[in-house]
Amino acid sequence: MRILNFKNRKKIIAWSFYDFANQPFATIIITFLYSSFFVNVIAPDSSSGTLMWTNGIAITAIIVSVLSPLLGSLADNRGLQKLFFIFFSCICSLFCILLYFPVKGQYVLALYFFVIANIAFELAQIFYNSYLFSLSSNKNRGSISGFAWGLGFVGGLLALCFSFIFFDVSNEINIRKINILVGCWLLFFSLPAFFVLKNNKKKKSISIERKNIFKNVFLTFKDIYRYRLVFNFLLARLFFNDGLVTIFALGGIYAIGTLGFSFNEVLILGIVLNVCAAIGSFVFGYIEDNIGVHSVINISLITLIFATIIAFIAPETNISKELFWLSASLIGIMIGPNQSCSRSFMVKITPKDKLNEFFGFFALAGKATSFLGPLLFGFITIQYSQQMALLVVLFFFIVGMFLFNRINFNLLD
């Protein structure tokens, strides 16, 4: 395997295992199993459950969008990258385990635990992603990032298979037990990264008092605006990532609520999607190093738009489930390359001494408006249907692709 030929392969593998550790949270809790369980079992009814779940996603997005630039700036200037990385990972693990306890009717408590776990999950990603710069070069960044994403989907796949084999998801208590599995999985497989990765060095020339943190974030925003390539990319990503966030949050809910999938079928769907995502991440990581990030992101967005259209028309056909399987497979293949390329491209265009700060804004661009997709999905579902609400995803992908192709990539030369 090419990844084993890299000089710092020990650190690369340890770093990549964090994707392996945290992907089951995104796959099982957010996308497929627990989201559907919350909407259809814990909540009073599926319509109000969908709205409450989308509100929970929206609250996460708002809080992360506020905290991420502040914590990124603080990490760069105080040398707190590793501390924040470990702290938020442990918080996510703990509150994921606590999701075992809420039962039918305790939707407020369940949503409370989920929102805290999800916020911690997103914040840990900031500091994890910023390590990519020191582990890679422009020649191999796509391969390394793609390897990590692919390994992450392998982790999600194995966790899903483990859940499917050892837990009967038609039994409510077993679905709750899977939350414990996901929390423990996250903590255990994060240990290589916790032990092997080193802390970043704080800036020697800058001393930031607490009262000046907001001022420093404002100056960082001005820096990003001066880096036009960074600014324009973050603006485009703000939209197409909103589409991905909405898919992650509501894919399982749509499958059950609109297409009549059972919990077992959703679990199998998640397994298939993770197989596709792992393959896509591994393959397109190497393709990116050969044809460039611009081409790969465009391929992913075109495919995601096509797949969303298939999912939209599926309920109107006699082969609705089969079409949705096709749609989910296409989405799975392209989710990894889209996110992996976004991460590696951001590292490529970010100043070395501002990695955590700029990745804080990378998280901000991923979350600043990401509450809109789930909120609009929930509102349109109440007023019309989940099928009509899917048009929100299509809108975000199309706008994001349009803005991405307005970027002047000659600035990379």
C-alpha cells in the first residue's frame, strides 16, 4: 500500500485511525439508526420528531459556527491543539454513551445529549484536520486525506456490521445499546492519535489575553478575506456542505418516512453506503493527486446532484426502494472524495502559521448556514412532505457547484 511508503507513516496511520474511530458516530447516530429511532420511537410522532431532530442539528450548527473560530485562534496562540482535540473527543464519547438512557417520551433529554455529543464531534474535527499539514506535502496530500476518509468509512462499515450481527434492531433496548458501542468505539480507536500526535507550538510573537480573543478572530477573518482563494472556496463550500449536512442528518429519516424502509433495511443501507464511501475515498484520493482537486470536487458535485434527483423521483415509481438504493450508493461513492478533497485543498491554500485559525473558519463555513437545510427540511415536511423537502438539498448542491466554478484556480500556480 502506497501509504506505508511515507516517511512519517506511523503518525499518518495513527492520525487516520481517528477517522476510523469517529465515523460510526456520523453513520449510526446522525445518519442512519439513532436519528430514525429518535423520530419514530422517542418523539411523539414522526412529523414533530423530524422537526425536533432538525432543530437539534441547527442548534449544533449555530454553536459550532460561533465557537470554532474562537477555539481555533486560541489553539494556535496558546498551543492547545492536542488538548482541545482530546477533550472534545472524550466529551463526544461520553454523551454518545448517555444516549442509551432516554426512552420513549424523553425526547428533550435525548436531544440534549445528542446536541452536546454532536457539538463536541464537530469541534474535535477542527483540531484533527489541522494536523494534515504537518503529515503531508502537496504531492501526497490527496492520497493521505483520502486514505483517512476511506479508513473512516471502513470503521463505519465494521461498526454497522457489528451492530447488525450482534444486536436485533427491532428491539428498542438494543438500538439504545448501540449508542454505548459507538461511544466506546470512538474513545478506544482514538487512542493511537492521542498518544502519537504531538501538540502544535504556540506563536512566540503573539500573546493573547481573553478580552482580545474576539479581536483576534476578527483580524483572522480579515486575513481570510485577503486570501481570495481561501475566501471564495469557503463561500462555495458553505453551500455544498449544507447539502451534505442535510443528507447526513435526514437520509435514514427519509428512507423510513417516505420509502417505508424498516430499521433492518436502513442498517443494511448504511453498510452498503459505507462500502461505497470507503471505495470512493481510497480511489479518488489517488485520483486527486493526478487530476487535481478542482476536477474531483466537480465530479463529486455532479454525481451528488444526479443522485439527489433520483432520490426525489423514487417515491413516484414502482421501484422506489431500488432507485433509492442506487441514489444512496452514488452518494456514498462521492461523499468521501468531496469531503476529503475539501480538507486537503484547505490545507494546501492555508498559511502554515494559521492552520487552526483558518480551520476554525473552515468549520464555520461548514456550519454557519448548515442549520438552514435541516430547518427548511423540517418546515417543508410539516407543510408538504419529506419528498418536497429534498429539493432543499438539490438547491444547495447546485449553488455550491456554481460558486466553486467561479474560483480562479490560476491563483494556485
